[in-house]
Amino acid sequence: KATAPAQQKTEDRSLQMQDSTSKKQNKVTNTLKEAMLEFHKLGVTTKKDGSNPHFDSSYSSLESVIEAVNQGNQFGIYFTQELLYEYAPRQEDHLSDSIVPIVRTVIYHVKDDAIKEAKLPIMLSKANMENPQKIGSAITYYKRYTLQSLYGLPSEDDDANKVSNENKSSSNNSWR
């Protein structure tokens, strides 16, 4: 049989948990625009936790970007990313029709039907399009940058800065 003080402690703890839960729920906004505004007020940045030895540079990994954008969940926003394939009719410089892989990133809101979307076709040389490692690296790269772009996260892309200063005719650019 619980004593009155022990029972009171249990009830107090239960009320604190309910209060904590309702405070978290109260942060959810009514629209995607409001949620994005609240997210931007946080001043979220990504940590540069990856390194590219080819260019002696650092970058924010996909995991770091996801960790940063997930801070928007408290306002009711979340994202999905998928790989789509779209038909591309033959162009002048191609001999046949092709299927183009596309990274699609979408931001949703739990109370609003509005979405923010980015579709980015994966552009690699034909030889690299036949290399699963190169395709996988490109997919990761594109996922990272579409997320940063849609969420408006600041990014200093060290590799892009160095690559632009390298010989542009080089085809050995490596995707992470």
C-alpha cells in the first residue's frame, strides 16, 4: 500500500512528464513556412566531420547534415529522400535514349500539405555511371547538398573551391 508522500511524488512526476510532453508539442507550428522560420531562428549549422584527403579539405558528412536538419522536427518538419529514374529522350550528343537517376528530397510538415522539393539529376560520365561506387558516392553527395539547400544551411564547400582552381579538364574528380 503506497503512502501518501510516495503517491504524491508519483503524481508530481507524472504531471512533470505531461508538462514536458505538451511543451514539446506546443513547438509544432501550423504551417511549413512557420516551421522553416522557427528552424532558421535556431541558427543551425552543420559540423565538418568528414575529410577529403584528395583536396586536403573538410566537409559536413550526410550524417552531420541529417543531424542538423532533424532539429526541425520539433516544429513539425521532416524530410524524405529517394532515388528516382526518369526517361530522357535521345539528345544530339547521345546515340540513344537513356534513364537518368535523380535524387529527390522533400520537406513535409505534419499539419500542412505544402512541401519544399528538390530534384537533382545525377550527372556522371558514362564510365562512372557503370561504376557502382562512383554512383553511390554521387548519390550521397547529392543527398547532402539538396538537404543543405532546402533547409538553407550555410556551407563552405572546400572541395568545390579547390576543384574550381584545379585544371577543369581533369576527369578524376572524386565524389564522397
